[in-house]
Amino acid sequence: MMNIAVFASGNGSNFQALLDASHNGLLNATIKLLVCDRPGAFAVERARKAGVETFVFSPKEFSSKEEYEAILAKKLKDLQIEWIALAGYMRLIGTVLLSSYEGRIVNIHPSLLPLYPGKDAVGQALADGACNTGVTVHFVDEGMDTGPIIEQIEISIAEQETTESLQAKIQKVEHRLYPTVLQSLVTTQGGGHYGKKTGTD
């Protein structure tokens, strides 16, 4: 079974979905590590409750991204991590990890990229008066949500949609989509060859 590290910065609902999928046999991989850049994040509590090892750090305590990524890269190597799944991780991945895990870092984003990249994609879509948004799983490169798209699912936005209701719709899709995409990736081990797919929800 493949070893996966999940990077998260907040609540960790997608981390939990991946854990559940792994335990239920829907994801043929082991979640061996949670990496979190916010010591107080609830994702850390989820990991501890599940018995998953954590690497929790405060970036401000390091002189550079390269410094903490070098420490992290060693940790990943020691645990024989083969894939990295970003799940609400609010920092750009730097050159140290990109070079070590080329084609093996994926992210899930709550919009139909390239629309609404970066923070608060839900708020961006609502402020724009969009009729639809969605969820995108993509490979990670040096940009902000700019890597090659793996799969997308479209989600309609109701007339009276609120931030909370749309977020709930999106998370429901995310929790189903992310384990499915990761299962395909770890099964084929052909990250760069996984084809783009689209769908609606």
C-alpha cells in the first residue's frame, strides 16, 4: 500500500474523508502523516484521535520556506511517503518539496479552476454572481492553483445561496471526489498520465 502525507491548515474535513476512505477500503493507501502549519488547527486533533503521526510547525519560527521544507522532506523520506495530498493547506509548496515529489503532489480546490484561485473561492464565486462553481483536483506546481487539472465536478449555485450552504455542497462533493481521484493515482502510479475528467453534481 502507498503511504500518503496529508497537508492541512484548518478543520481537516478532507483529511478526515481520506482517513475514512483508507479505513473503509475505498483508498488503497495508508495516511501516515498529517502536516499542519497551524498548531491550533482542528485537523491536528483529528490526526491524534486517529493515531496518525503529526508534523506541526509555525513557519514564522524558520528563516525561510526552504529551511522548514528541508526538515519536512527528511521526515517524509523517513516515513517512506510516496504521495502528498494538500487538503486545505494554505501555503504554496516550495522548490524543495516540488523537486522531491515531482508529479506526486495533488491539491483539492473549491472552484472550477482556473476560475477563483487562491483564498475564499466560495466567496469569490458568490460575489461574482456565478451560476455555478465546483471542485477541482489538480497537480501542484510553483503557482497558486495553477497545476495541471486532474478532475473537476461542477456544482450549481442557487439563487438564494449563502456562503454556508454553498460550502456544504462543495464539501459533500470534495469528500467523495478526493479519495476517488487519489485511489486512481496510487493504483496506476502514473501521476503524470492521469487524464483530465469533468463532471457535474
